[in-house]
Amino acid sequence: MDDDRIDFSALDPTRDLDRFDKLVGSIMEQAAEELETRSSSNNPLMQLVNWRRPMLAAAAVIAMVSVGVLWQVESPEVEEETTGIAEAIGVPDLLAQGIRNNDMPTTAELFEAFQGIQ
């Protein structure tokens, strides 16, 4: 292995300052129009306006898929004697009553109630 350092001075763009300044000026001149356009569109409200069409398209696709899924899913048979949402969605009676009465059952009672579901 060689311990001599590599001379990268030939790659230094600031070696010739006049040429470097002309290069930077030329780049800035060519990019001025694009930079002006980008600086005016940094407003968050303009960003939302620009995304209006893609967001509406995504919302329409999500709505169509959701309607299709809901149309295909059969509604569960709910018994006539159910008295609340908890029973309708299959929450064990012990847990539903404990939530309503603010008297939660013990862990052992919950374990037994959920064992009966399976």
C-alpha cells in the first residue's frame, strides 16, 4: 500500500474563480424560471390544490371498493332478544353486563366467558 496522498486539486472547481463564477451564474440564469415557479408553489394551500385531483381519484376508488365489499358481505343474523350493540357483535354477556354496570368481571370469569365463544 502506498502512503502518498492523492492530489485531487485538478478536480477543484474553484481553482479558476472567474470560470467558476461564470458557470454558477449561467446555471442560476438557466434555472431562474424553474426556481421562481417552485418558490411560488411552496404555499401549503397551493400544495393541497395541486393534489386535489389525485386525492379525489383515490377517494373514488376507495369508495367503490368499500361499496363492493359491503355488498358482498352478508349481514350477520341477529337474534330478536339482543338488547344492545355488544350482544349484536358477539361480546360475551358477562363482559357486556360488566361494562354497563361499571363492575368489571375478574380475569378468571373473563377467561371462562371467552372460552365459551370458541
